[in-house]
Amino acid sequence: MATEQVKKKKKRKSFFKAWKTLKRRSKVYVVIVHLLALAGLAIIGAWGLYELGFTKDNGKIDENNRYLADYSNNLAPKDSSTFFEEQMRDYLSLVAMSRFYPANAHLVLDAVRYSDKQDGMGQMIYAADMYLQEGENGAQYRKMLQELNAVLDKYPLTDSVSNLIPWMNEPAWPSLKAAIVKDRAAIEEAARLTGVEPRLIVGCLVGEQIRLFNSKREMYKRYLGPVKVLSVQSQFSFGVNGIKDFTAQQVERNLKDTASPYYMGKAYEHILDFSTGDHASERYRRLTNYHDHLYSYIYTGCILHQIMLQWKRAGYDISNRPDILFTLFNLGFGASKPSADPQCGGSRIVANGRTYTFGRIGNDFYFSGELAQEFPIHADPFAHD
């Protein structure tokens, strides 16, 4: 035994002696060779473990498998007769979630806004409910949701088909909407040219067409009912939006006058340039064209944009006050006097047995949700240079 230890000791001494005699480059080479050998062994070992199946995770059945399997039932097409009621219940769930997990409620709400999936919220609520059942917060969530649903059950859904806004129950309203949608391309083009949100232009159109319908009901029934076309004025006021000749002329001057408080900027100076020397005749033809209402909408967009700029330059921002913009469109430039306390009003309009003002009619439409898919509300209703 002692002889064996002596031999090992001699070998170690001879190894270190030989190592000392090696040049630095040789030492580096020896170290690299040994490291590569070790790396090779590690790779081969890992491969062997993988091939023998030691690294495989065969998984297991999730503890919520039954719940998730039922999830497929929530993906089935909804019954259209109950879908609205189910959506209301989903919003109650989201309200309850917001009290205990506001970050998740925000995520769900944002996801619904950006999704085109009709029943997306219900499916996300269902997926989240698996976790909402857990812990103290889960118990409080269920209690709150039960209370919210109890309130909803106390006031059952009615079968009423009437509109909350009385004048929208006017029989002509569905026909007017159809006529407006027909003009969508022209409205959007005018909005692009004038830097104005399309829905603002439509608000002016709605106010004027409702006014015309109720002032000459029998005459306009023939157009709005079976034909579903907009009424075009050709006396005193012109076009589908009832723009007066002197108002149109002022719009044209404002586009060119850089010193005017209504000046919209260089990009807009030429949007109403004439192609002939007879401006009066050309203007009339533009506005009274029964087949193409583009210019009616361009003048409308200019009026809205110019009045907004006049007030903004005076220190009052009415860009997010559609009621005031519709009122001033109806009353004209002469009534546009910037102040800290603008008033909604304008022409009085009798609709469905009740009296409204032009500004109110336009504002009712703007915030009603009607035609929101075709003409959505924008975050900023006016373009900026």
C-alpha cells in the first residue's frame, strides 16, 4: 500500500515537472484540448439523456380541464334574441372585476375596443372567471356580481322598440339614414378636403334634412320614403345643407384671406377654386346638383372649420362642442361671436310633436350612436397643420 502511494506521488511530481517545462503556448493548447474534450462529453451525455427520454415531460391533465372543456360551449353562436341581455350581464361582470382587479378589467375593455369579435367580452370574462373564483377577492367578487345581477333582474328588459330620442321615432328617420349612407363617399371626401370629422358634417345634414321634412312634410315624404334620397334646395338656400349664397361667398373669401380669423391655412386655399369666370352660376350649379352633393359637404366642412378656428384664435376652444358648432352653422358667420358662454340653439324645428333647435337635433344625432359604424366619432374632430 505504501509502495502504491509512493508511485502515485512520483507520477504527480513528474507531471508537474513536465508541465513546468512546457512553453506557454503548449500549456494553452493542452488546456483547450481538455476543455473541448469535456464539452464533447457533456454534449454526448445530454444527447444520451434526451434519447433515453429522461428529459421528456409527459405533462398532466390540467386541474381546470372540465371548466376549460365547457368553455367551448361559450364559443357557440349566441341566440340573437338573448345576446343583448347576455352582453349586459358581461358588462356587470366587468364592473365587478374592476373593483378587485382593475388592471385586468382595463385589459379586457381595451381588447373589446380593438376586437371585431362580437361576443369577445363574454369569452374573456369566462376565461377570467376561473381565477375570479379563488381567494377572498373571489368571494367578494361573486357577492358583488350577485348583487348587481339582482338589480338587473329587478328591472327586466322591455320589448319596446322606440328610440330614447323622441324625434328619431319619426317615420322618416330610417329613410333619411339610408339616404345619408348613400352619400358616404362624398361626405368622407369633403371631410378629407376640409380637415373636418365626417360625423360633424353629417350632424349638419341631419339637422337641415329634418327641418326640411317637417316644414314641407307631404312634399318630402315622396322623396325620403320610397326613394330614400336627400332633399336638395334651390331657392334662397342651396343644396342638401341649405347653404345661402352670401355664406358660400364668405367661405370662399375666408379661404384666401390670410389675415382673416377664419383662415384655414395654405393647404386649403384652393379647394373651392372655380373653373369658369362666372362664379355665381358655377356656385349655384355646384350646390344644387341633384346627383352629386360633394360641394354641399365641402362648404359645410369649411364653415365648421372656419368657425372653430375663429373661436380658438379668440381663446375659446369649441372643437369638442358639436352643439355649438351645429348652432353656428345654422345661424351663420354673423352670429359667430366668440365668448366664454356659448349657447346651443338655432332654428326651431318641430319633429314628432315636439319642438327642438337645430343645434339640439345635430347634437342628439352626434352622440346617439346612430350610423356610428359609417361615421364614427374621432378623438380629434379637426385636422391640424
